[in-house]
Amino acid sequence: METKRTAVEIKNLMAYLGEEVIVKGFVESIRDHKKVIFMILRDADAKVQVIIWKNTTDEVLLEQVKKITTESTIKVCGKLTSNPFVKLGACEIIPSKIEVLSLANSPLPIDNTASLQDRLNWRFLDLRKPENLLIFKIQTALEHSMRETFMAEDFIEIHSPKLIGAASESGAELFSVKYFDTIAYLAQSPQFYKQMAMAAGFQKVFEIGPVFRANPSFTSRHDTEFTSVDFEFSWIESHEEVMAFEERWIQKMMIDAKNKFGDEIQNTFGVEIQIPTLPFPRIHMRDALKIVAETGYVAPKEYEGELDPEGEKIVFDYVKNTFNHEFMFVTGYPKKIRAFYHMLEDNGETTKSFDLLYKGMEITTGAQREHRVEILEKQAEAKGISLKSIDFYLDFFRYGVPPHGGLGFGLTRFLMLLIGLRNVREVTYVYRGPNRLRP
């Protein structure tokens, strides 16, 4: 009579000590010693040691094991035994049968010394590393937490088009594509369509989806396609309401991430998640520029009136030392560097907009939007935008629309900063940049 075996995920093995089990996974390593072969088997959540004693193992099975290469996928049938000296769960499997599901080529094209570029070339292999798998488990938890807040507060999820007929972000580069007998553009943000939802009476909306920027930048913080988290809501009286929502939304995300993965993040990346206090510090742009000027740093001319990346770091150091806080809102951006749909302050020169900086890097741009069509038209023309080119957008405001505001939040930048990595490429599932369209 054949022994009954139970198929088990590796993380659940300890409940089956002494029993015959079946496990499946990738072969992480093989160590062939004089009397014994050690094999480490890995799935998405855990690892287990498989031990093959040469003097007691069937010769056919032993020869089969010797042909297995690292990163092959296999199915192991055997007895799960206790061994307090084994670091991986204090247990190991003595196999009676091994089935090779897929044999990996050897040698592997990358190893632990590979450059980031080579790792991106072989991204599917690079992602097998447990630390990389952890990144996307954290990302999943963050998005789940976001949605919990949105759902609790009656937000509606939308999926806006990614093929559009006009630019949605002033000054941002566009990808153009042939669209039958005309030209279309890849969406730089869902901005116009979030505002359309306000005109439609949806009141509160959010979207988590891809956006595209034809930005020829090779920095560690830029990419040409990334995941943006956007929300918009109606009946506001100030952009302060948008900031207040964001800061508690972020605080909940970080609490949830720390509760679920805090120890793993600490052990893997050496970072302890610091839960931010509310409210986040706020600094007006004029004061931020004074802080930068006092250090003697002079930004490049193209950043006149705003903070360049170095300026963001300088102001962050000030906030960290003054408020012991990792976040800060910068408000009062000049109209010349903001989109035409941002509402102006009473002085007519600065906008009711903000950026949120985390650990010295911008992760959010938000604002109260201009909802009065006659003012919106003037602001568009002042930016040199043809009203005809955005006529469909202006229609949203010609039949009654509530005062509203919202923001766009960079998920990959936030995730990168949260776990202490230095490049968005490392927290992007498949990165796209000026010179990368594969894999």
C-alpha cells in the first residue's frame, strides 16, 4: 500500500513533522559533501533543507540528484524530520522521490556580483531573490492599505484612458503614438479624467495605474513609465484638506506595513519604519528658499523659484533637525511652474498647491483645482495653451462643477524610500527608461 503524502507549502511544514510530505520549489543551492548532499528548496514564502545521505539513498535517486542544477524547479516527496541544528525551521526532508519539473541551464547568467544593468537584463532571475520578492509583498500591502482607507471613506475607483488627445500636465514631455489617421498621446496622469469625475458628481475618486513621461532623465528617481496613485474629491475649501487626508492616509499605510513586515524590513534592509506623527510639518516656498540660501547653495537657473533635488535635501535636513520628522509639505509654489488648472492664491502669483517630500525627495504633487471656467480659460491662455486643444476638458466646467482638489502620489519613490533603497529601478517590477524597452 502506497504511503499517503500531503502536499504542503514550505511555510506550513512544521505542522507535519514525522509525516510524508510533498513540497515544490526552486533549488536555491546544492552542497555535495563526501557522505551527504544538502539541497535548499525555496518557494515564495520560505525555505527548507533536503538532505540526501549517500550510503542510504537509492542509487537511481542519487544519480538524479547529482544532475540537478541550481534554480531548477523540483517536486520532493519524503519524510519531514526534526533537526534542531538546522536553521531553516529546525526540520529537514529525507526524500524518497524527486521529480525534476524544469531543469535550469547552468551556469546562470547573473550572480550576486552582477551589476544593476545586468540584473535588469535578467529581471525574472533577479526577482527570485527573497529580498526582491519581499519588496513586492510590501507594495501589495501598501496598496491594500490605501484601498482600505479609500473604501472606508466612500471613494470610487476609476480607470481612466491611457490614450489621450491632449497633454494633461503642463511642461511634461509626451509620448506620441499613431492612432489611425491622427496622433494620440500616452497619458501623463489621469488628471483631466479625475476632474471629469468631479463634474460627473462622483464626489470622491481614486486610481492606481500606469502613467508615462517622455523624460530623457537617467537619474535614480526617474522612469518613463511608473505607477501613480491619484485621488480627487469635491466640496473642499482649501488645499489644506487634501494635505490633511494624505497625511493620515500615509500614516495608516506605514502602520500597516510595519505591523505586517516591520521585522523583515529591519532584518533584510536594515531599516526601521518610523511612523510619522500628525500633522506633517508645512513650509511655504519662500521660507524653504531662504533655508537653502542660508547654506550658500545656489540652484541651477532652471529651478528659479522652486527647489531642485539638492534644495529638497537641504530643507529636509532642516525639518529633520527642527521637527524630528521625515515628511514635509512645501506650499506656495509660483504659478509659472505649476499647471494651468491649479487655483491661484489671492496674490495672483502663487498657487494653492503643494509638494510632499519624504526623506528629502518629492513623492507627491497636489492642489486645489480651479473650477471656474472663465478663470481656467485665462490661466490656460497665459500658459500658451490653445483653448481649442482642451475644449473637451473645459466642457467639464461649463455645466456646474464643485470646488475640488487632489494629488498624484509616486508609489515607487515612496516604496524605495520606505525600505532605504537608492534607485527606483530596484522597486519597479519591470523598469522602463530612455534606453530600456526589454525585457
